[in-house]
Amino acid sequence: MLDAAAEQSSQMLNLVDKIQRLGVSYHFETEIETVLRHIYKTRDYHFDDLHTAALSFRLLRQHGYPVSCGKILLDEALAFTTAQLRSALPNLSTPFKEQIIHALNQPIHKGLTRLNARSHILFFEQNDCHSKDLLNFAKLDFNLLQKLHQRELCEITRWWKDLNFAKKLPFARDRMVEYYFWILGMYFEPQYLLSRRILTKVIALTSIIDDIYDVYGTLEELVLFTDAIERWEISALDQLPEYMKLCYQALLDVYSMIDEEMAKQGRSYCVDYAKSTMKSLVRAYFEEAKWFHQGYVPTMEEYMQVALVAGAYKMLATTSFVGMGELATKEAFDWVSNDPLIVQAASVVSRLTDDIVGHKHFELEKGLSKERGHVASAIECYRKQHGTTEEEAAIELYKQVTNAWKDMTAECLCPTNVPMPLLARVLNLARVIYVLYQDEDGYTHSGTKVKNFVTSVLIDAVPIN
């Protein structure tokens, strides 16, 4: 089908779009890249009809080709198009209405591949003009990947149950399926099995550590735990309370596993970068804990300096490179460790989105439970410093999130500092945050929409007629 469409750019672009929406483009990366490179070099992307012109612009930009645009014009186009789509909804038939609602809630550049694939398989099936071969291929591929991911999740869940944290550390959140779904949003492809195994275990332990600092540990105990992380050696166990020993031992064991895997590949240098960012994260957690115990509300500048690290984004971005093989060179780790703009921007998206949505729920729940400690959020810091209302603070912070998305998009345009598959991990983690925290804190309150996401991606197979 790709070969047959090669002679006409408009047909090729529409086929590439369908392949991507159905979640099977990872099978055809080389072919798609060759086609788009040809279209860009020959400048064969100027079309008279709006659909093809917009499609060519999006696909080329999505693959890093710097097709020129005016940012103000795009902002106006977004506002205009959104308004038109919303006003059209009452007059549309069901299939088109569902597609538009999905597009408004999950824009392509902010959505997750597997979730979007599941939705578009259904939309595609409702369209009489669809290709049966392509649709059946997408269904089979979705179900095969789902089986692979189920096996991986079973293996990781056994590791988690053996730790028995749910019983031994009852104050901590038990979210293993959500952790795996989170990491699946970063990379779902079969070749990244080791990456998923590593990062899921790391994010699970990070959540436990976060709860120790945020919920359970006294300030005196947190001093000991922070020092133990800095030392990163088994002898540090002796200085810790029993409940901290469990988490600390598990952390050492996971990073020892990572070290063994990287030694097999001759890439042991990766582990030092991963440990370094974990230490930085824990230092930020400790700083936030001190603020909470002192009742201190920092300035926005103080808050962001610590909170962008405490959001764990840099740690996760760095650790996401570890299992990616030769693609993640020492130079790539040096790059991600030096806070490049895309990591800074993604950290802003992660931290402020969490704060804005999380603050609403905290205000609703405040007074119902005194168990969980909360350092002042970005909303509270901004209000105190600038004397604004909560709504005004949220509007200003949303502007920063919007600008951060634009920075990430710009950083993915060629020439890039590191290969696109590495940039995609950073971008995908921001996409996970967008999906999980849209309208509500889906991570903390995982029994609502996130449960449906997990069901559609990891439990329910796609029916094949």
C-alpha cells in the first residue's frame, strides 16, 4: 500500500496518517521517514485543499522537519478551530461526534499511542471507506502487543508482591498497574522491554520514597534517609528505622540489577547518571519536607527551583535512556544531565499541571484527613507572592504550561541535539502527565478514568470479526 501510494503525495500523507493513528507506524519507521524526507526535500507539501495542507504541515513537523509557521497564526487557528468543532457537535451524527470529542480531549500531539490506537480502530471501523487489510492488521497488532505487555506486567507484579510493601508499608500508595501504564506511555514497542522493566521498578520505588517524605517520616528520620541515599552503600542500612530499611534495600537491589544488565552491554556508565539524578530528587524531597515542617511558603522562584526537581521528571527522563541500548551514548547522558530546554519544559508541564489539578482536589479534601502532608503548591506560592485569586494564579500557570509545550515542540525540530527516539521519551512522559492529569488527578484517584484507560489498553482485547 505504501508503494502504491508513493507517486502521489496527498495519497501517501493520508495513508501515513492512518497508519500512525492506528498505532502500527512503528513497523514502518524507515519507509515513513523516507517518504516524508522526499516530500520535504522536493517541497511537495503545498496543497490547495485545507485538509491535505494541514496534514502535510502536521506530519512533517511531527517528524522534526522545520516547516515554517507563524506562532500567533497557529494560536488563532487553534482557538478558531476549537470553537467551531464545539459548536458543530450538537448537529453531528454519532461517529463524527465521538471523533471530535476525542480530538478535543486528546489532541494527537498530546495523546498516548496505545490509547489513541484503541480509539481510532473503533472510529476506522465505523467508516465505510476504510481498508480492511489495514484495519485487521492494526487489530491483530494491538492484541499481540497487549499479550506481550500483560506478560511483562505479570513479571513486574510478582517482584512487587514479593516485596510485600502493601502490608509492610501500609501508608504508601500501591499502584503497580498504574506505574506500568505510565511507563507504557513512554515506550510500548517490543524492543524496549528492558527499559520498561527498569523504569517501572524505579518509578514504583520513587513513589514509596515520595510517600516517606510526604506522609510518614519525621524530620529526624528524613535526615537519616537523605544521608543514606547520598552514601548509597549497604552499610547505611544500620542507621535507618526498620520501615526505611525495606525501601532502601529494595532501591539498592534494583540499581544492582540495572548495573548487572548494563555491564553485560558494556554500558556501566549509565548507572552513575541514573543514581545521580535519584540523589538530586531525594535532596529536593527533603527540601520540600523542611518547608512543610516549618510551615514555610516559598516564593515562586524558590519553589520552582526545588519543585521542578521534586517532580521527578529529570530523574525519569535520565533513567528512561538506560535501557535503550547503543542509541543512548555517554554524550546523550551528558546532554540530558545538563537540563536541556526540552527537559526543563517537560518538567514545567509535569509540575504545574500536577499542582493546578492537585490543588483543586486538596482544597476539596482539606479537613477530611490530616494524614497526608502537603507543601504549598505553585498556586499557593503564586497567590501569596502576587496577591492574586486562586483562579488568576491558575490562569497564569496554565500560560506557562502552554509555553512549555511550545518549547518542547521547537526542541524536536531538526537539527536535534540527540536522536529523535531519545527526545520522544522526554516528550512522551509529558504526554502521560497530560492524559493522567487532565481535569483530575488520575494518579491519586486512579479508580476513575485511569481505570478505563488501563482496561482498554491492558485488559480488553480488540474484537476481530
